[in-house]
Amino acid sequence: MTATEYTPPKVWKWNTENGGNWANINRPIAGPTNEKDLPVGKHPFQLYSLATPNGVKVTVMLEELLALGHMGAEYDAWLINISEGEQFGSGFVDVNPNSKIPALMDHSAEAPTRLFESGSILLYLAEKFGELIPTDPAARAECMNWLFWQMGSAPYLGGGFGHFYAYAPTKMEYPIDRFAMEIKRQMDVLDRHLADNKYMAGADYSIADIAVFSWYGALALGLLYEAGEFLDVTSYKNLQRWTAEIAARPAVKRGKMVNRAWGEPSGQLRNRHDASDFELNTQDKMSDDE
């Protein structure tokens, strides 16, 4: 395949017709496009999100904290429909000026505290509750290494490989091949590390596992961009072992359901306001099947 030659103009201009699927959520300016307040529920934490990999990090973290007995981590999770531009409402932009999910408000703090960027949210929650982050300095450093590795690496998987493989208006060999090579390298990094470590930071499960699993676990399971066969994900045996172990955790199963609006109905919990919502969701689906 021969790529079409492109000569960049002297000054770039926004072509709103160019960009393929999801082009409507990308723009070269920040700020709100409409006035819209965010709903606020009864719990200390108010999450505004969607069950994309970055959103799943936070719901899994909150469910893990609740499973550990931290009732102060109770939360309301409100679905933000990014395909409809809800992330550009004024209320959402007040919480996250970058207009990306997830966004979290902590109303248990002395002054309500806004949180954005999934890695920042994970670190904040881990430190607030003293859970899922090592206390030993060397182990903590290793946890931070892998947390920030994920934050720096995943854009190549999402905005790079994912965009050109699944969403670009035209399939182009060069970018798909270039990003596939990088993603294969990243999986090899993980596979080699997990050959000698049970979890990302060593012997104990941590926020590093939650962060990496949301992207690379989904990839290893063949759920991300339907690219499992193309990337030969099953050949990474240590990554597969780790992925299966994380995926089996009850809190992970619950967290993956929250703010999910696609796939099997039994796997969706569009908005979450109480732990009983998971049970009610299952009962509703059973009633629908009867």
C-alpha cells in the first residue's frame, strides 16, 4: 500500500470533516460549549465518567477500597456520554478543565476537592485511605514506576494504535504498522517483568496493577479494538497469567460494570449510587429474561 503524500500547510487549520469515528469529541480549543450543572448524590465521592480503560481504573479502585472495608469510599458514579459532548458542559469543565473522563469530586475533604487524570486519582485515593500502595520506600518507588509507565505508554495504545487500527476513516499501513510494533514492545516489557513478579510492584497488588490492567489487561483479553489476534496477545504467557488473576477479583468485576453503556446488558451499570445497585442490576436482567 502506498500512502497518500501530504504536504503540511504553512499554518495548520482545523478541518472539522477530517478525523473519522469520534472526530466530534476532538477540537483544538478548551473550555465549555454549553452550560450544564453536574448532578450530585449523597456520597462523599462523586464520579463523572465512562467505562473506558481510564474510567475503569477509578471504579475498580473505589470498589477495591469498599471491599477492604472503607465505607468512606462510597460513591455515586454518573455516566458521562462523551459521544454526545457531555464532557464539554460547564459543570464538567469546572471539575476537569481538560474535558476528559474520569473526573472526581471529594466532598469529604475540608474544602471540596476536584481530581482529574486517572493516575492522579488513583494516587490520591491510595494515600487518603492508606491502601493499595506500598509503604516500603523501594516497593513504593517500583509502584510509582509502573503507574507512570502506564500513563506514558497507554497513549500509544489508545490514541496511536487504537485510532489508526479501529477508528481512522482510512486504514493506512504505515501508522498501523508503526504503532503495532510499539504495542508489541510494550507487551513484551510487561511479559518479561511479570515473569519474575506476581504483581506489577512485586509481591502485592497495588494501584499499579489497577492502572496497567485497565488498558493492557483489556488488550490481553482481546477486548480492546478487537485486535487480539492481530497482535497475537495470547503469546504473552506471563501477561496472560497476571491478567486472568486480576480479572477474577470481585471488585474488578464490579468496577468494570460501572458507567458501562455497551456490550451485554448484564455487564452494564450505567449509574451507580449504592452497592445494592449491582444486585438490583442482576435481578432486573433476570426479570427481563423471564
